[in-house]
Amino acid sequence: MKWTWFHKLGSPPYVYRLARSIGPWLYALAALTIGYGVVAGLFFAPADYQQGDAFRIIYVHAPAAWMSLSAYTTMALAGAVALIWRIKIGHAVAAACAPIGASFTLAALITGSLWGRPMWGTFWAWDPRLTSELILMFLYFGVMSLRQAFDDPARGDRTAAVLAIVGVVNVPIIHYSVQWWNSLHQGATVAKFAKPSMPGSMLWPLLSVLLGFMLFFGAVLCTRLRAEVLNRERQSSWIKEALSSR
Amino acid sequence: MTPRRKRLWVVLGILGGVAASVALAVMASRENIMFYFDPTQIADGKAPQHKRFRVGGMVVKGSVQRNPGDLQVRFVLSDFAHEVPVKYSGVLPDLFREGQGVIAHGTLDGGGTFVADEVLAKHDEKYMPPEVAASLKNKRAASTPKPAATPGNPQT
Amino acid sequence: MKTTSTSLSVDGVHVWRGDRHVLRGLSFSVGSGQLLHVVGSNGAGKTTLLRVVCGLIAPEEGQVMWEGSNIRSDRSAYQSNIAFAAHEAALKADLTALENLRFAVGLRRTVSVDELMASMRRTGAEGYADLPARALSAGQKRRVAMARVLACDAPLWLLDEPFSNLDSAGVEVISALIDEHVRRGGSAVVVAHHGLVRRAGATQLALDE
Amino acid sequence: MNVSTAGAVQIIIRRELRLSFRRPDQLIQPLMFFLIVTTLFPLALSPQLSVLRDIAPGVLWVGALLSSLLAVEGMFRADADDGTLEQLVLSGHSLTVIVIAKTCAHWLLSGVALVLVAPVMAAALSVPAESFWLIMASLALGTLTLSWLGAIGAALTVGLKRGSVMLSLIVLPLAMPLLIFGASATDRAIHGDSAAGPLYLLGALCLFTSTLAPFAASAALRITME
């Protein structure tokens, strides 16, 4: 009995309706939190004692980098669930995650190099953190193109899931690269078990943007997932009802 | 062999393989894999001669000398134990200032001066408003001076 | 040959290929000494069915049981009980017919060259045992493939169009071999779009689109 | 009566070796490719010996990476095309064991050959002869790792008509850490520094992939064979 939620989440019509109903809320909440975080971060947070106003790019860079990793992990987990329990909706989730995660990765790389130029003195350094993040981007591209490469979409889904799972080894490497090697990149400001090395006036906007990016990820995921489900289930009868009931 | 025992052996094999590779990686971490040296290692003669490597440390207060008219700059890097003089010609990053952690790429010349062809500023993961930094500094000056994070070990 | 009452049962199997619902709730069983003749038009899912029974395709719904247990529980152990001849002869072009059999059968059981030659003799393939497979005609390859099935000494035969490319003498030889396998207590699932298997004890399964 | 796992591995390796000796061109082509690619760099960059010695690590490793990518493409494809892969899968042995045997055979053929040829190219790049053993050791670890990564890629792309581009798209990002540490080990060997650190890391990568890649590759193969 307690597994009903699990089975429900495996049913495309249920997921489609769920995504349709929570999507707008997620967009609204994301707009609120990102809006607060960006305004507070860019205008009200104090400037850094060392970097001055340039540090404010952290309000985009750090959340984007966090999301690039969590989107990848979500994608690999969804793929693993789909492979192990043969729940097809997992593949739809993974397929919906990939382009969002790749965009976050791209955003993290671009904002990072914009930050690196004035502060470090270079747009790009072949540094462990930067290189592993670049590999993450290549992995996203690999997963996306492998999914497209097969004539049989089911096969593309499942091979992409295997590749995504293989690529997960890169996630801890990115995360710990600044500790394992002498990296140009600074360590984590906000860690799980340590006091953040940032005062509240700077920290709250950052956390707000991070929450906002998560919500935004969820919101875009809902939209993309609906499109994926519609495409995948185009032969089923419930589609017509779902589309006409709007 | 029953399927269950087979599975047990497979799991043990995976654990063993992963553990052995982690052990190897830990052994590797004891070696210098990044060609990164701090001033102490250079003072001990561990750094290679006539070969590019990276050196990291703090720019010593009052050591920066600029040549008026060109981009020549000399400064001294310190890891609070030893110091190494650095010569560089080029544009320095905004964050380059005395007391700041930097990483320089270059070679050691015969006289013990590090000739850098690239100087990158490193900042740590701490952010604070200037006033807080100033008051912290005063407090620190009152107690024993303790260095902020050096580029060598960002997580301290 | 094992003498246990071997039994294959297929239970409510559904398979989709892309948008196509190929196998729609198929059920049947094949016992020891039984032959199932699968017929159907092109695209009816005959080959898919054989690959499901082999364990190459996992059905979306339903299950394939061998001697009372699901084949997914120990797939390799189940697969050592089957001899499968796909539509292609599965011969390496650069190896001789005999070498092909030695590697393919050698993976399943320890087998002597004499035994392999004996099974080639029975399918009428002994004349080209030492020719590279690239030099063989389609019918000759078919005979070598059947010699492999024979030499595997497996209780369950799964044959996909075993009579294609064969001359009438070849058809007789292969049908006789299938008959004998079934008579000695083996089971066989044979896909053949001609009604060539008309022996007693053969059940027919018609797949339609 | 039944064939043991070790026996099956032995049979598959013997099969691969015999097939490759019947068709030596498939063995030689990647080697020729390696020789030609490494020749390109001195022509394009500079024939000055000190420059060559500095670029040698990168040239040798990029060459090794690309040529083993070329060699790995047919690893499962040839068998899938003529139907023998199905027979291997149905032989009653675990697919993981089959993948392990095929990858080992592949490395024995392509990797070992590349390791043996590498000193020739290293000498042509004016690398001192004292460093040959270390370079060969690092390339041996590296090519085995590449064979495992390649096995995953080959298994994922076996059903594709134009699989080679896809294969490089999959394998090259995974192989980047290998390139970094391999080139670093070779560089240290050439300059007479201690190469222990990168060699340990190459060993770690090799062990890690040898442990986990067989499972990934067999899972991939099961999917693409459906």
C-alpha cells in the first residue's frame, strides 16, 4: 500500500498532470527568491574587503555551479531508477534534465571566467576545478547526443542512462578538486558542516538565489518533462483527454 | 557456486578494487603531482632548476617595487617560513596587492630569483565587508598574528 | 542429453518496439518432447519472440519461465540450456567452419574435434569443415550453423528460419534432425514462415500483426 | 562437462588472437595511425630537438589516445554484425566475464603493440633512452585504462551506423584525466624527475576502471543488443 506513491510517480498521466499543476508555482517562487537574492546581492549586500563589487558575480556563479552538479546527479539518478526498476518516466526526467544542466554548466563556466579575468588575472586556467567542470559539460553533450543517436528511442534512453551513470564519477572530483589539488579556485564558502565564511548580509542573498535556482530548475524541468511525456506518449489515449481538459 | 555466493565474491572484488585504487591515489597525493612548490620547498632546494613550475605564497608587505615607465615589477613571496624573490614583467591582476596570496608560473634563475611569466592572484573563500575586515585586523593585531589562508592549503 | 521433463513456458508477454506493440500478451508452453512451430507474416514478431525466449530481450510485461523459475533469476544458467540459431549463421568469415564450431561450442562444453566432425557429418557439412566461412554459400553456412546447434547438446532448440537457403535435400536433413531431437525428449521452438514442419507432435503458433 | 569461467576467458582470448592474426591489418592500422600522427607534430611545430623533447609527452599520449580509439571501435561491432556476439552472449557465461575477456584480448593486441612501438617514436622525438622504461610502463597502464573506457564506449555505440564520432564524443572526456596524468608521468620521466606521483594515479585509474568498467560495458551491451 505504501508503494502507491511510487507507482503513481511511474505513471505518465499522473506525472504530466503533476508537472502541469506545480510548474507555475515553481516559476512564481523561483522569480520571488531569485528576485530578492539578486536585488539584495547586487545592491544591498556590502562590497567585499578584497574584491570590492566584483565579488557580486558569486550570486550567479556559485548557484549555477552548484546546480550544474545537482542537475547531473538528478539526471543520473533518474536514469538509474529507470534502468533498475524499468520505470520509463525516469528516462523522460533524465532527458528533460540534460539540457538544463548543460545550461547551468555553461553559465557557471562563463560567469567564472568573467570573474577570473579581473580577480585572478586570467579568463581561464587549466586548473583541476575548471577542467573537471569543462569535462562535466562534455559529459552533458555526450549524454544528450547519445540519446539522439539511436533510431529506437528506448535504446537511446537506456544507453544515455548508462553513460550518465558512468559519468557520475566526475561529480565528486569536481566537488573535492579544490581540496585534493593546489587549485587556483578558492574552497567552498558554504559547506555542510562548517560555519559559512561569509557574514549574513552577504550570505542570505546567496542562499536565496541558490534556492531560486533550484526552484527554477524544478520549474523548467516540469515544462520540459511535459513536452517529453507528450512526445513519448503520443500514441496513448490519455493524451487527448489531458489536452482537451485544459 | 551458487548465485548468491557468486554475487558475494563480485561485491568483494569491487570493494577490493576500489579500495586499492583509492590507496594508490592516496599514495599519489603524498607526491608532488602538480609541479607546485612553496617558498620553503624552494629554500630546501626541492624545486627544479630551469624548468617551469608554480610557486604560491603571500606577497610580503612593502616588498613590491615597480619600475617607473615599464611593466617590470619585483616582489617577495612568503609562506611565513621562507621567502623567495620574484621578478615579473606584465599586467598584474586587480587583486594583486601586498598581503595577497598569488600563484606565479615561471622558472628559477641561477641566483635564486623566480622569474615569472604569469602571475595569478588567488583569493580565499572568505568574504566580508571592509569594515568587518578592518575591525578583524585590529583584533588580530592585538592578539598573535595568524596568517589567513595561504594558496597552498585553501581549506585550512 | 538431459532426461528431466524440460519445460519452457511463456506467460502473458508484451513487447513494444518503439511505438509498435509487437507481442501482445503472448502465452504458450513447450514441454519435453514437444515442438512449437511459430508461423506468421513478416513483421509479426517471430524473431522478437525467439529473442525474448533467449533472454536477449526482457519483455515489458509477462515472464519467461524455464523449469518453473523465471529466466531472469539466473540468465546465464538458463542460457546454457538453449541452442539458438539466428537468421544469420553467426560464423566468423575469417575462421574455418570447424574453428567456428570449436570456439562457439567450446564455450559451452568441452568437446572433441571428432564430436564436432560427427555433427557436421550429420548436417552434411563435413566436406567444407576446413574452408573459411567466407568461402561458403548461404546454404552451406546454414548447415554449419545447424551442426553447431547439434553439437551444443542443449535440451531446448530455438531456430529462426532454419530452412532458408537450403536445397530440398538439406530441408529433409534438418527436419529429420529436429524430429530426432524432439523424439529423444528435447524441446524446440522453430520459426518458419513456410509450413515445413508438419510432423506429428508439432503445435502451431500463429502470430499475426 | 560445463566450461569454467576461466576456461571461457581463455577460449575467448584465443579466439580473438586467432581472428586478429588472420586479419593483421586491423592490428596494424591503429599502429600506423599512431606513427603517422606522432610524425605530424614535428613537421607542424618545429624540428628543433629541444622543442620536440618538450612536446613529446603530449604528442605520445594524444597519439596513443586517438589510435586506441580507432582500435576499439570494432571491438564489439564486428561480432555484432555477423551474429557471433549473440552466440557469445548466449554461451551460458556471464556477460561481464565475456566483456572482460574481450577487453583483455583487445589490450593484448592493440595496447601491448602500441607500448612496444612507443620507444621508436619517443626516440624520434629526441627523448633520452633512459626514460623509455618509464614511458612504456605509463603507456601500458594508460592503454589498459583506455581499453576499458573504450569497451564502455564501444558497447554503447555498437548499434549505431555512424558510431565512430559518437564513440569519441563519449570516450574522450572520460579519458582526459588519463591524458593529464599520463603526459605528466612521461614529462617527468623525460626530464629525469620522479614520476612516482602520476604513475600511482595512472595505476589508480587503471585499477578503478578495471574494477567497474566491465559492469558498465556489459550493462551497455545488454541494452544495445536488445
